[in-house]
Amino acid sequence: MIVEDFAERVWPGQRSIVTIGAYDGLHAGHRTVIEHVKSVARERSAKSVIVTFDRHPASLVRPESAPRLLTDQHQKLELLAETGVDAVAIVRFDEAQAAESPDDFVRRVLVNGLGVAGIVVGEDFHFGRGRAGNVALLRTLGRDLDFDVVPHELITAGPDSGSSANSSTVISSTAIRRAIADGEVERANEWLGRPYELRGVVGDGDKRGRTIGFPTANVEVPSAMCIPGDGVYAAWYERDSGPRAGAVYPAAVNVGRRPTFYENQPVSLIEAHVLDNGPAEHQPLDLYGESARLRFVARLRGEQKFDGIDALRAQLDRDIDAARRALG
């Protein structure tokens, strides 16, 4: 159930247990919190609800430093639907919402709209105008408005390689973005609990790959998305539209600026070379204009500049072999 209107009580006579956040990426830490919400809701015979926003709040409040997204809104809602909560409440984050005080937000959305009985958040939670709202404020408001705060500890991963034996990393969207930007997709996937996925449309590109025997699909993703660091990756390529929508292929994906051919390219491109068409498709795939999903499995190497086409072809052959091994 999607809830967008909080003018009236959504479930008259029934209470809810909620958690609040951007929930970008819906990683393992998020899922642990959501399971806690569902558990408390069952104990209290209440509705389990995730309160999130129609965009990342930072995109409006501080657009110059807003984080790159791990999931677009459509993918985030797909993932939230899989969690089994009773409802996802989507708050429109516009100028008026950004200016709303924490007190007014709690009363309008949580109390009047959702009939909140308990709020599951971590001790570092902040919300509302200027991030002035926090757990202490929620507890104070709860005493007057008949709800309590259910604390939840931050979820950590094991020690990183090369770090001290006792150190660990808090699983967060920020940590996952950093890993992806550094090309560490295996680590990001572990924290996400699934392969990192990008969605986009296949554009024309310059068709240079065809001239050297390695045709690629130039997948154009929105600029707001978090892109893996330059390099070559093993990935799964899914056709998301067209007559073969849903077909999945192994692929070797290059993310980079193609220094062998170009100097000073301003942005990195995402180019996927599909390895196997499958028995039903013996001709080269025509992917132009189709929507695609790329699920990154492993980083094979960094981007390199080659002395010539022959050296590049030889390396691409090695990349394809490595991608097949990584994808099993």
C-alpha cells in the first residue's frame, strides 16, 4: 500500500509502527530495521510502515553536495514492496516540506495521518527543518502524543581487509556509495545483499566497438545515480523492454573514458559487451533504444590506455574470459 495523503487518518481506529528515512539502496542495515518494525508491529497488532520521501532530501536542501543515488524512486519502491511491510508512506519533499518544523512533521504525518504508536530509529537519527529533530525530541513528543521510540542499533560489517582486527564498518548508504565509486562492487554487494544495479537506455554511442569486433551497448543512466569507478566489470545484462524483455545475458562492462581513443573525455561511459546471446538468438543483438538493467558482480581490472588496437583486442579477450569465470 502506498500512502501519500496524510490529511486524514489512514487506518481509523488502528495504530502503526513506523521507521523514517531516505532508504536509498535498501541495504542490509535498512532491512534489519524493517524486520524490527514488522516484529514490533506484530506484537502490538499494528500496521508496519516505512516513511520515506519522493526524492532524496539533500537534492533540494543542498543540491551542490547531494549524494549520488543507489536506487531511483521506482527501484526503491520495488525493493520496499519486497520487504512485506503493510505500507510505504511517501512524503513529498518540496520547499514547504523542507521548511516544516520537526514538531509539525510528527503531528501531521505520524500522529494525524498514520496513528503512530512506536517509531523505530537509531540513536543518530535526525529529521525536520535544519535536521533539528532527533531522538530526544521524539521521546518528548511521544509522552504528550502517545507514542514511544523503539531504539535500534546501527548494523556493522566485519573488519575490512587491511584494517585492525577490532574495527568494523557501519553499513550505510554513504559507505556503499564510497565502495562503488572506488570500484569495490563486491564489498558493496555484500552490504546491499544483492548485486548493485543500474538502469538506463541504450544510446547510439560511436559504434567503435563494432569496428574492432567487440560491439557494446552504451547504457545511458541518469546523472544522479552512483556510477562504479572506472574499470572493467563482470555483470549481468537484462533487457528491460522490447520483444525480449526479461532476457538476461552475461556481460563484460567497461566504465570509463576510453583513453586509447580519446583524450580528456569529460565523463565516463558505461559500455556493455554481451557475451552470449543464447540458443534463441544467433544474430548480433539490436539493443538500441531499449531499457536495460546492469547488475555488477565483480571488478576485473582498472581502465588502461593501450598502444594500439591489437593490444586492446588481446586484453578484451582476457577480460571476456575473466568475466565468464566471475559469473560462473
